[in-house]
Amino acid sequence: MEHTTEQALGYPDSVTDHDSKLTLHVRIPTKESETNAAPINGYLCIAPDVKVGSNVKFSKFVNLYGCEVGDDTKIGAFVEIQKNAKVGKRCKISSHTFICEGVTIEDEVFIGHNVTFVNDSFPRAATAHGSLQTEADWKVETTLVKRGASIGSGATILANVVIGEQALIGAGAVVTRDVPANAIVVGNPGRVVRNARIDHDGSRRNSQDALRDGHAEP
């Protein structure tokens, strides 16, 4: 397998595998200011059209293109963020999470591990004529996660929903409808089991049950 190093897409280096026609872009900080702005430690695939705020931290093996990430946000390993998605400031996006086109995540949101967003309620691989669908064959459906919300690991967020401020989505929940502010949602389909009490210091009371095994007492 032959590899060559070349300048591509504005990155300092890229490695092209000629057998698979795949180019892996390895972003290597070349200036001290760049290192301070976005610490890099490993292979990243970040397209040049991604808007990255200050002090954003990326783990290894992320894939971002056409999206926006706000200041002081942390992106875990194996996270993909698609075009036209937006992640706000001071967010934590844990590993293996998929944020698709049409998703907006406001400031100070916590996203657990392996959280999946959906932007098509009736997905199909092919058209009625048997050809593979393109962007012209379907419409992106949006999702909004409001400020301070938390989504537990393994949750699935379907399209056309709004998750309210400071809401808490339990681990493994499937969110199919709008979630009110401060609500705790668990189960499949997700249901509101109680409201989270938000103290003046920003901490939640009586919320731990909702994160344990995807259920809580009403």
C-alpha cells in the first residue's frame, strides 16, 4: 500500500491511501497560538469549513464538516458532527455521539456517550424508481436542544423535537416529542416522570434516579 504526504484542504499534512482513494487529514498545529486555541492529540478529520471557537478541545478520531462549535466546548473521541449542525459554548459532547444535519445544541449542554440524533422521520435508501436517494429527494428535519439540558448515554433523539432548558433525558431514552424545560424524561417512548429541581448553584436534586437504568419513580 503506497502512501504519499501532500498539502490538501488547507491542512498542514494529509495522508492519501491510493488503494482506497481515501485521504485522512492529519491536523498538526504549526504555531504556538494554534496549539493554545485547540489542543490536538491524534488523528482528526475536520473540514476547513468548520467554525471552531476558542479553547475547543478535540479527542482523537473525530469527524466534523460544515458545522459550528462554540467556545470552551469539549468533543469526545469518535464523534461525528455533520454540516449545518451547531454546538454552542461550554458544551460536553461525549464519545461515539452522532450529531446530524439540522441539530442545534445551545450553550452548556451535556451529551452523554453514544447519543444519536435523527433528522428524517421516514428514511429510505432509494427512490421509487430504484436509484439511490440524494439530498434533493428528502428534507432535513430539525431538532433543538436548549441551554443547560443534559442527555444521558445511549439516548436517541428523533426529529422535529425541542428539548427544553435544563431538561434531563435519562440513559437509553427515546425522545419522540417535545420535552418541557426542567423535565426528567425516561423510557421508550420517552415520558416525563418529574421535574428537576434546579438550585441556585445550578445543581439538580432528585435527578440521579432518572439516569440509572433508564427509569425513575414518578
